[in-house]
Amino acid sequence: MQEQTSELKKLAAIAADLELPAELRTNAIEQLGRIGSHEALLVLLDIVASEKRVLKERDLALKQARGIIKAGH
């Protein structure tokens, strides 16, 4: 569990860093969707709510969040 929390924090930091290349941020968002936990869902929803974000990334985060919700997590 501790390992997943550490990975989640790293992915959240990568996804939030607007100075990193878009490809890295996109990969981090996709990985958050694969984790599928409640905490990952909250991180994804924070990305969706951020108006500083690129629309494409917000859409991807919403898609990943929707997947987690449909899976029942």
C-alpha cells in the first residue's frame, strides 16, 4: 500500500508539472487511470478542474476518471 501511495504521489507530481513535456504528463494521467484507486480518482478530478491545463489533458483525465467510476472504485 505504501508503494502505491508513493507511486501515486510521483505520478501526480509529473501530471501537475506544466514545465514537463506533454507526452510525460499524458503518460502520467494514463497511469493514474490504470491504478484505479479512489486516491487516483481524486488526483484525476483535480486535473480536470484545473483551468491552467491544456484541454486535451483535461479531457484525458476526465476519460480516465470516468473509467475508474464505471469500474466501481
